[in-house]
Amino acid sequence: MFEKLIRNLRNVVTKLYIDITGSPLKQGENLAPEGAAAATPGMSELLCRAAAEGAVLLENDGTLPLKDKFALFGRTQTDSFYTGYGSGGDVVKPYQVSISEGISQERGLAPDRELLELYRKWAKEHPVDHGYWGNWPLNYPEMPLSEELVKGVSARAETAVVVLGRAAGEDRDCLLQAGSYYLNEDERRMLALTRKYFKKLVVLLNIGNVIDFAWVDEVKPNAVLLLWQGGMETGNACAKLLSGAVSPSGRLPMTIAKHYEDYPAKNFGDAHHTDYTEDIYVGYRYFETFARDKVRYPFGYGLSYTTFSFDPSLTYAQQGAQICVKVRNTGDCAGRCVVQAYVRKPFGKEGNPGRELVAFSKTGLLSPGEEEEVVLPAPVYRVTTYDEETSSEVLLGGEYVFFAGGDVRSAQEVGRVTTEGRVLRHLKERGAPRKPFPVFRAEEKGGEYALIQVPVRLARSDVKAEMEAFLPPESLWDVHTEPCTFEDVKAGKVPLRAFVAQLSFDELEAVSRGDYKMNSPLGPEGNAGAFGGVLPSLNKKGVPPVITTDGPSGIRLKRASSLLPIGTLLACTFDEALVSEVYAGVGGEMKERGSDVLLAPGMNIQRSPLCGRNFEYYSEDPVLSGKIAAAAVRGIQSAGVSACPKHFACNNQEFNRNNHDARVSERALREIYLKGFEICVREANPHCIMTSYNKVNGVWAHYHFELVRGILRGEWGFGGCVMTDWWMKSARCPEDPRLKDNAYRIRAGVNVLMPGGDYFGKRKPDGTVRAALKKGGLTMAELRRNAEEVLSFVLHSSAEMKEV
């Protein structure tokens, strides 16, 4: 009783702090009665299909699909996990279907009703404590099971279906302990008892992050189905998979190792910094090069209720390779098949992984005996290597070996291409580390790869000189026109630059910050904040406010919106068209609800299985991450609203995220952690990008000139709006001490501080921009360029909304 009183008091204090400060925790308070609105027409069916197509069948001896009566165990059947925690999942949804509800309603499934009712009653009498921001439960307590109960139920059914649940999220990393990464004693007992008394055992995993799978060796289940967290349609999707109405077609977007200690990025969770010692050898790049025997389930793996055969062929031209694969359904039921193409590049002077994903595709629904040909392009730019010594992307001279198949391990050689080496792009060193640490390198010995460690190549760049080279001339805004409005710019009567030239300092400064707090009065209740036309004078000149909302799992407002399957599940579909369709539906909801920018997709690399926000993210692979993110962006923006991919970059840990320093080599930064963003920018043209909280090689991302102004804008040609994650850390520019905080941020090319004020919701400027101008550190041309980049986004996004 005393512990419950303390917990309740703590929750009250936390909520009071949230209301007073308007801090990021406020996002967790977007609560409204479930069922407050009807679901958007068509979204329920679409999201059920997506949730089912992203589920991954890991083990099956023919037990699935279920044909006879079965007993459903596990508390998560009733209190299911529909998404992860924090801004990436806290959506007011019109309804939710638990696993037990979905199973109960599915025709063809025969669960033991007595056990279902027992769990339902126990869960009602023992409600879940949902915690509070950053202290959410990682699992839910299980109903105690006696051996007599389990034995008695086994007399009524031969098959036990056990549901295990997990969740993590923003400000809530997974833990290397029982009840999080590992199973707890109650779960182990439940598995042991059901294995002992039931002829067949099926395990359903309702999780958002990869957990330990050592229990598979211990209890030897007949089937394991990785459901992930399927949004509001979780239960219905699960039921269709169990009944056989849908054949599983999801594939793993990450490697599942035998033990946590086998992961190359096991150095996770340091409060101050993390040395990315594994370098480019993230996930399967490490395992397929150095530790093939440490893998339980390889990248791209997944079973089906049917089987497929592959007949691949390879062609090559100057622009790259192309793999054509004829896929035939050789089984007894209809199903879809994911086909993946990999390359082994020449070893080079610094070494390369044994295999790298270059393309993937998914067939339509193939009936038994039906065949489809898929085309997997492998353009030259997809098989380049970054040379740190010459700061260039190169096509190494030598032999390229291509593979195609159902996963990284089983993919068979398709052909080989020998080519001369050449430089594809001359770049500049940007973002390299300035602190020494060791990194992995491959050493080739007799056709085998040996793992060695070498010192990371440290930065040589002159950031100050490059900052000065990027300064815009004041003469750009020497545009003399009659007084004009933003409406005149929209009408094509005057150029945007002429309008910007007429803005006052206060207006220019205001454009560089949001409307000072979350839940802006300028937008619908529960929004994440507004920017653009946030002053009355800007409104009078025709500049509209831009309303932002989270997030990857749906629109986070006070009113109900569709709750999507988590990002990892969507990546498991390997289906770009389906992901675009899902987010096009979200885009339609945005327009109807008054949201201009969705703060999504989340697309950081799943470096470690312990990162709390992995559920938002797509994959350990940058190509899959970039292609799925691009599909999401195209879907959102097809509705005439805007997407904002995040978090740029290396947001791979939640613990102490605001102060943590990700130390990574320039090669790994470019080939792994930035590559997905590059693919997304080049293929989908997102209107916005959000920076991350953390430091990247000693510089907070919201001040990182080399990443933002240098790479994102300079190399990739990004022309949209760059915003901070909500609030930022105070800092002074080491290259020019006259620049601090907002002035430093504007120099870096980060256009907008969100939500705009301090933690206590004050709109008053902090004075750093004015002070920097007075001292000569920041120029008016920089401030005007910043405003022009923001207003250019507002201009073009407004035009696209009118066209749709």
C-alpha cells in the first residue's frame, strides 16, 4: 500500500512538472477516451494487412497454421503491446484489438474459452501500472500458473500458444536483465509447464525490440511467430496469421545473434560517449564477415506456410548490374516472397564486408505453381566504397560477386563482374572524429577474413575555413521592390528573396524559432509545436504558421487517429509500395486534422538491440532503412503535407541522449549512419529533416555544420527545412566564440529551434542572435538565408497542399 502511495505521488509530481514546464514530457499526456472517433475509412483493413505482412515466422514444423483447439497462455494476450513508448508511439487511437480479442473473433480458430475467460478476469482484477514518462513498464506481470492448472487445460487441447510481451521507447532503453532482454522466471516457468504438458507449443512474440532467444534451445517450441507490435490492428493481424488466412511473408531487418555478447556493438549504454569500434561492421556485415557461427536468425530471414524456388540471372552495363529472378511458388498455399540481392565488393586497402545488401523486392500473392519475375537493380553508386584518405567515393577495381535469395545467408551466387577502379565523387572530409579510439578492420588471409583493430583516422579538416567559405554575400538581398506580402510571392509577383529582404530583425529571428511551446494555440489541440508565421506581423504579411505533429506511429493529437504498426514491423514487409500506401493514409488524416508536418519517419540504424527507440527505426542496414523511409516520405507527401525524417544522426541510445557523444569513423558515418538519410533525401525529397539530441564526434547534431551545411545541403542538395529535436543544449562555437546557442545553430544550417522557447514556454528571444550580430560573428546575410530556407519550405508546401 505504501509503495503504491509513493508511486501515485511521484506520478502527480511528474505531471505537475509537465504542465508547468511544457517539457518534452508533455507529449506523453496526449490522452483522450479510446473510441472517441470512428476509424478513417479503409485504414483498418490497410493496417491489418500491413501488420500481418510484417510478422516474421521464425520456427515452424507444420504446427502453424492452427487446425485444432488450442490453449492461449500469457497475460499479454489481454494487455497487448500495440506500439512502443514516447513520442514515437503515443497516439490516441479510435480502438485497439488485443491478441485474445482478435483470436476470439477469427473464424476457423478454436481457443479454449475457459482459459481465455480466466486470463480476462485476472487481468481486470490486476490492472497494469502504465508508469510515466521514461519509467514505463518493460513488461507486464504474468498471471501465476499452477502445474495443476496447466495440466488440466492440456486435457482439453493438444496445442499451447504462449504470448510473450515487451516494450521500450523514448527515454527508456532495454535492459540486460530478466523482464527486458531476458525472460523472467514467470515466463520461463510458463514455457516449461506448457512444454511439459502439451504436445505442441507455439510462441507468439508481441515485442518492439529483439530479445534473447536462448530459450528456443531450451524448450524447443514447434513454432515461433514474431508479431512485433502491430498498432491498433495487432490482434486481428495475429489471428489471420494463426488461422492461415494470411501466410507470413515478413523478413528480419536485423540479425538475431545467439547471445548478446556476440553482437559487435555490445558496448552500449555509457553515459558520456560510445566508441563505434565495430565501424562499418554493423549487424550482418560483421556476422557474415567474421562470426557466421554466432547467428541464430540471419538478416532477411523468415519462413512461410509455402515454399519458393529462385532462378536468377545477372546482366551488367557501365551504369551497374541488374539481377533478374524468376520466383515460383512450389508449395501448397498462396504466399508472397521477398527476394534480396547482395554484393561482395573487392577487398580494397581498408577491407569490405563479406556481403552487403544492394536491392530487394517482394512478389505479389502467388498461387501454388505461379511464377513472377522480379528485377533487382544494383547501380554503380550502390556498390561504392568511401576512401577516407582521398575523401572520395570510389568504385574499387577488381571482382564484384553478386548473390540473390531469401536472406543474407542462403542467397546463392548469381555471377561475377570484374571492373577497373574509378572515382565516382570527389568529396571533402566532413564529420570525422577528433578523439582516438580503435576500429575494426578486416584482414584477408588465404581467402578468409581475420578481425583486427586499428586506430581510427582522425579529422584533418579546417571547419572554420569551410564555415567562412559557406557565408553568403550580403549583396544577395540587395533587392529593391515596393512593399510586398507573402501572398505576392505565392502569386509569382515578386521573388521570395525580395520579401525576405523586407523583413525586420525581429521577424527574421522569429522565423528561426518555433512558437515557443508544444501544443501551440496556432494549431489543433495536442500538436507538437508551430513555426513559420508565429508573429502577428508575419501573419499580416501572409506567412502562415506551420503545424507539426508526431510521429512515426500516427498523428499525435488530442483527437483519435490511426495507430500504425511500428517502424520495425513495416521494414519487415520489405514492401515499399505497401509502406507508401500506409503513410498516404496518414497524410490524408493529417490534412483532415490540421497537421502540416509529420515528425516521421524515424530512421536511425539499429546498432544495438538495447536501444529503446529501435521500434521506431527500420533496420541495421542503411539501404533497407533508406528505401523504406523514402517510401514513407512519398506516401505522406503524396497527400500534400510534409514529412520530417529523423534523427540526423546517430541517435542510437536513449540513456543520457542529450549529452551522449557518438564517436564514429568518417567511413562508417557515411556508409552506415548517413547512407539511409542520403537515399531518402535523393529518392523522396522530404520537405524537412530533424537533427538528433546527441553529439556526433564531439559536436551536438543541432550545431553540426559539417553534417548539415556540408553534407546534407552541400553534397546531397537538400533544399528543405532543418529543425532541431525539441529544445537543444547550450554551447559556444569553438571555431568562432562570438557564436552561441541560436546564432551557432543558424551558422550550422539548422533553420528552426523547436518548439521555440525554453522549458518554461517563454517566447522571448534568448538574445544570442542579436549579440552575435553586434559582435560581427553572425551576419545579416546568414539570418536572411536562414529565413529564406524556412519560407521556401512554407511556400512550396503550401503550393503542394493546394494542388492535391
